[in-house]
Amino acid sequence: MDIDEAVEDFRQRIEHYSNVYVPIEEEKEGHTTFMKVVNAGEKLIINRHGGYLQSRIAYWLMNIHLVPRTIYLTRHGESMNNLEGRIGGDSNLSARGEQYVRVLANLINKENIPGIRVWTSWLKRSIQTGSGIEAPQERWKALNELDSGDCEGMTYEEISLKYPAEFAARDLNKLTYRYPGGESYEDLVARLEPVIMELERQGNVVLVGHQAVLRCILAYFTEKPLSEL
């Protein structure tokens, strides 16, 4: 289908919709509760709003757009803690991690992506990974890795020896398990909500994140339930 045929087909669909659907008018339906999106987000009309769920829906509608864009998700390069099997922390990249920095930068830079921006966490391994990309850089504390609390910087073997009950509890339910003094996946999902809403508003973005963070963001965009996080 060429461009002219596609435009004509779209106009015919609009005409069909206008014959089938009746728009809500504030003057006539002012006594009802509704949200009305005009011209794919040009204007949002909220009438007789009330309650938590309605406020979340309105928040989401105000932050989406239909402009084509690409969101690139990448984990940081290998870190020194990764080499030692330690979770969390704020270590530098390893030699292989630095090699990934160069490969990633070359891949993104040669594409000449219009308006591209780079988002990283506040942690060194994330910042270092995105440092070679020739684009504006933004740091988000909300993109920091899941907080392991008292277990930060430990290996899983060390955790199993020092906190055997905690280690067993994590294996039972990783979604709701919260590290001592740290976070659970449910906590992380709540922390990432403002970041995801801002992503919905953005154009092209390279997001250099962490394993748990990227798992949550990818689950949102692929519409996975919490049970599959």
C-alpha cells in the first residue's frame, strides 16, 4: 500500500468511526465521570474526577504520546563486583566492561539518531558505560540498582552463611522478598514509576541500567504481569 492509499484508508476509517461513535460533550454529560482524549493527546479533558485509580489513569494519559521513537535498554558493562560475584555496591568497570563501553558507543554514535539522550543511574558502572555516547547525559537516582541493604557487596554464598533464613526467604518469593534494610522488587517497581512515565513522554533514549531495574522496565513495555517479573 502506497502513501496515498494509506491516507485514504485512514480517512475512511475516521468517517466510519464518526458514524458509529457519539462523542461525549461536557455540556450534555457534565453529570458523569469521564476522561476525554482529543487529537491523540493534544488535549485531555477530565470531568468529575475522584479516587486513586482515576488519578493514576489520568497521570498515565497525560504522559503518553504517539510519536515514533526508540528506547534502547542496556545493562552496564561488567563491573569488578560482577567478577567477584558480589551484588550491589558501586564498583568500577572491569577490563571487559570498558571494552563494552567502546562497542556500545560505536554502535550508537554511528547511527546518528536524532535527539538521542542517555539516561544512567547514579552508580559508577552505569555512568561509565554510557560515557562514550555522544549525546546529552542525564543521571537518575531512581535508576539505581535494587538496594540490597545489609547484603550490599556480599556474594550469595556469604549471604547464605551469614543470613541463612533471609537467603531461604528470597528463594521462596523474589517478588515480595525485601533485603534487610533494603528493597524488594515491589519497592523497585514503585520507585521506577516516575521514570517510566517520563520515558513515555520522551523521544529517543539510551537507558544504561542494572539487571533488576531493566527487568522491571522491560516488563512494563512488554505488558508482563508482576508474577512474571
